[in-house]
Amino acid sequence: MNGLATARLRALAPLLLLLLVPACTSLRPSATKQQSLNEWRSLTAATAPAPQVFLKGDTIRFYFHTATNAIEFSANWRRFRIPSKGFKVHSATLHLDRRLPRMPEGERGWRQATVIAGEEWRRLATNLIAVLTPSLPGHGIYYQALLADGVLFRDAQGVPRQVALGEQPKDVVLDHRCSLDETVQRVGRVAEASLAQTHPTNSLFLIMAPDVSRFTQPLLVEFKQRRCLWLSPNALYDPAESRLDLSATAQGLSALFLEAHGLALLKNPVSSACRLGDLAVQSFVRFVRIPPWKPSTQFPPLAQTNGMDLEHWEQWLDHFTGTRQEQGSLQLLIDGERFFPRLTQAIAQATNHIYFDVYIFDKDDVAIGIADQLKQRSSQIDVRVLFDRLGSIAAGAVPPATPLPENFVTPASIYSYLTTDSRVRARAFLNPWLSADHSKVYLVDGSRAWLGGMNLGREYRYEWHDLMVELQGPVVTSLEDEFRREWAYAGWLGDLGYLRELARGPHPIPPFSGSDDWVPVRLLPTKTAWKPFGTAVLGSLRHAKDYIYLENPYLFDKRTIIALAQARNRGVDVRVILPRINDFEAAARSNVVIANYLLQHGVRVFFYPGMTHVKALLVDGWACLGSGNLNHLSLRVCQEHNVATSSPAFAARLKQDLFEDDFQRSYELKEPIPSDLVDFLADLVLEGF
């Protein structure tokens, strides 16, 4: 969600977020947003005349002339400092502005854009669809935002077709998913070639691409300065927004004071005391400053060895993490269009039980769709949902970054929605001492499990680049045992319930039939008194000999960053992928400092074109992925679930399908990004998150 703090900040500063969000949204009441959207739809209808559009610096103005008066919209935006391939891509929100001055025709600094609309747009759209559709029949590409946020594919006769995501024929293979940045880049390149023929003397264009299912979202293209600006009307409203603001704030205050530091301490006194002690120790650890690894003007050549001895490495993990290898199969599911259909299909086909342990169960259309399916199945099988109380409240309090369906009504509470008129059993992790359960684990029938970075919400389904892994085999039994303990802990018996479940011991492993797909896998959680994930991550970086590939949105931990620099100094090929667009400003600023530091040490730094929420690490053929970020909280404080393996086949798939593809899509940083004092302050603060 646009404007959300990082998941870790949501866990530690929910009260601040919940108090600030209503204050910010109240500045623009829902009625104003509704009026703005209605005006925009009317003025950009297919039969309406095109507006006059003017640009100056980072300000754009739209002037619409009706039979009775003039109506204006305007937008301002902040430029991204992080480079990108080709066009510089920005986005901004248009607001209805009745106080704009007269049209700035001829005024210094203002330039008028050539508006592409009506028949001229239809000709351009025909060309765009022809060029942007894959050439092979039966193949398609999913384009976010523009082009009606849908799939372009060719049918059996080779004719280009355009449909909404999910409505393409089942036999169509999606070759690629284009983020907003990538979509705008591709549209900009094709439009430049086409418009150069029809408007050879112009370089500033406003493309009015209509979307009958929602509303027009224009694209400003400036060829001389190589920048594109995607504009959206101020439509991120909810009909009951004011009520929801009050409700969310009340829920947040109750969750923070009465539940997290009242009820949780009563029913979980022993574990809460342990959490407090661990928080004190980890807070001391985070304030111990590590001297930065000084950059060298010369970097050693890449070692190009065979990598570390994986058999010896697994023995090291046995000894230093206290974990053991288990058997199971792993299947990568990259992005929401691959994971969510598998999840909903599994829910529909479940015969015994469905268990979810999720950090955020949001209240948008995607999450409510899953909730409806769980409610329907709860009359037939056992359905349990465990979610993080503060994480879910905070996420639900922030409007989505993309428009919700028409007439969608957001419920006041996801807990109430799940349990009303259904047999779904729901419990919340109550966040004692502002701890958090950051897990994303989905279990069905004791035979299949999914874990990774995806919560239940709109950004994970449609907007962000993310990763899940599907597990089958005996390892699923271990995850189910862990869920039962966490479920008991969240119940009214609290610590006693947890001890009772622990005393029962592991459940018998069901009679799985052996499979050729099974490989040794290792679960690497982060718990209050047990932190094998952090130990394994730092150990792998320090043992690496050949290469380290890393993709993570929140790389704030200085020990990890220094270990990456030291690995490159040993001749290891170190590559890091960061998001070009982060979900909150402080992280974006910190990434500038981190990227510059790594670049100075010879690390290859890539910026993914959009928001990547992937948490994956590949070191000399050892793969590790899951819910854990590479920050202080995920490594040492919060509850996390991750899985690792030395399987050559899985490592090869992860390398090819994720890393090689993302390296190709991303912009590789070649020189430092200009930074300022605020960037360094943000980086300093986020060391503790």
C-alpha cells in the first residue's frame, strides 16, 4: 500500500501510524474525493472534448471547458533520484482544484502538451497493442496500470487480444509480468516512435488512455528529457472513510494498550517476560556500532571457484543453528498471479483443514475474497486463521494504492468479518512489548504448505513483485506442529496452552509416499529465544567463495551489509537487488546510502523497476527464502518462517527464474546516487528496525 510504513515499522510504531493516518485523510474528506472522481469521469468521457494541459517543472495543470464554466485539475510530484532504464518514470495524483489561476498561455516556463485523445488515441492504441503483444500465438504479457491493467495475448490465429487479468484463456502462457515502471517504459518507447511520425516537431505529449471499467489515467511523455509521468485521479477513497478512521484508531488504541500490554501479559506472563528480556538484549545489540568496512580503490578479481562445500556447510548449520534437515519438495511461485490461484484452488479442494498464520490479513477486495472463501469452507472443514493484531489493523487503516472495485464496502474489522456467520476460528498475536508475528505460512490438509513474503492483500496479488514457495512432504508436518503451538499460545490459556501443546510432542508424520521431487530442506525460523535464520544468513555470507545473489526490500542490518562488502573483498561475485520504489520514504532514503556503500566496495547493485517484496538469498548453490527481511527485527526480534536447501535443481531454478530475470529487468547502478543529510539520518534510524 502506498504510504504504509515497512512491515517492521508497522510492528513497532502502530499507534503513531494509526493516529497520523486519520489526520492526513481528514484533510481531504471522502466527499471531496468522490466529487473529484465524478468530475474526472464526466470530463474524460469518450464524447467529452480534450483538456488543455500545461507543464512547468514538476507541476501539471489540466483545464476543462464546459458549457457553463471551466474546471481544473492539478498535480505535483517528487522526482526519483534512483536512475532507471530509458525513461525516468514518475507518478502523481490529480486533485480537483477550483482555485487555479487562469491558463498560463505564453507565460514564462509553462509549456503546453499535445493531447492524444479520441481517434488519435485509437490509432496509437492499435499500434501499441500490436507491438506490445507477444508474437507467438498462445502467449501473453500482463501489463500493470496502463492498457486497462490487463493481459495482451495472441489467439490461435495470431490476432492480438486484450482482457483483464484472469480472463485470458487457460492455455495462454504469461511470458512476463510488467510492473508499472516497465509498462510505462514500454508504452513510452512505442509512443515515441509512433508520435515522431505524426508530430515531428513536438516532444511533450499527454496520452489520454480511456478505461471504461474504471477511469482515465493519463500518461505524460516528455521525449527531450526522457521522462514519463503516470497520473491518476484522486480516487483512493472509501464511502465510509470517516467511520473507518475512527474505528481503526479505536482498534489500534485497544490493541496497543488493553491487548498487547494488558491481556497478553495476563495470559502469557512467562513468554512476555522473556520477550521483554530479549528486547532489552537485542536493543543493546543494535546500538553497538560496527565500524564501517573502509572501501578500497581496487577490488580483487572474481575468484570463480566451485563455491563452498555444501555438505560441510550443512554440517555447520546443524551445529550452529540447532536445526535439522527434513525431506520435502519445493516449487517456486513468483508473483501474485502464480501464488493466489494455487491458494484459492487449494482452499476449494481441501478435505480436512485449512490453517493460516499471516502477518497481515487486510480488508481490501483481495483479502475479503479469500475471507469469503474461508467462511464458505468452514461449514465443511476445520478453518483456523492466526494473524498479527497490530499489523493487520495498521494495514487496514491505510487506503489502497490502486482503486478498489466499485461499490466495495470495507469491513470495520477483519476478525469480525471472518467469524460472523461462519465457523472460521480466528485468533490474533497480541504484540506484547510491540513484538510481531511476521510469518506468512498457509497450510492445507497436512499435505501442502506455502511460505514466503505474501500477506493477504491487494499489493501482494497485483502490485508488488514477491515470492512464495510451495512445500510438500514430511516438512509440512513440522510446519503444522509449529502452527498448533502458535495457535495454542494465542488462545485464552496462553503460555499454559503452549506448554500443553509442546508436551504432546510432534504429531506423527502421516504416511507420505516417497517422491523423486523430495530434497533435503531446512526450516530457519526467528523466535524469541532461538534465531537460526540470522545465524544462517551471516554464516553463509562469511563462508561464500563463488557468488552471493540477494534480493530484499529492507536491507538495513549493518552486520549483513558489512559481510557483503567483505565477501566482495575476498573475490566473491556479490549482487544485490533493491526496489526502485519502496513502500515508505525512509526506506527509499536508506537504500540510497546502502547502495552507495555497497557500490564503493565493488558490489553490483541493481534497482528493480518498482516495488520488490522478495526475500531471497542464493549463496554458492545454497538457497534461502521466506518471510524474513535482512533487518534487525527479522533477524533478531520478530517471529519469522524461512526455508533453505542445498538442492542443485532448486538453486538452479531460483537463479534462473528469479535472479537472472530480475538482473535483466533491473537498472544496474554504475555511479553513486547523490545523497543528503536526511538520507543518512534515515539510514541511522532504520538500523534499529
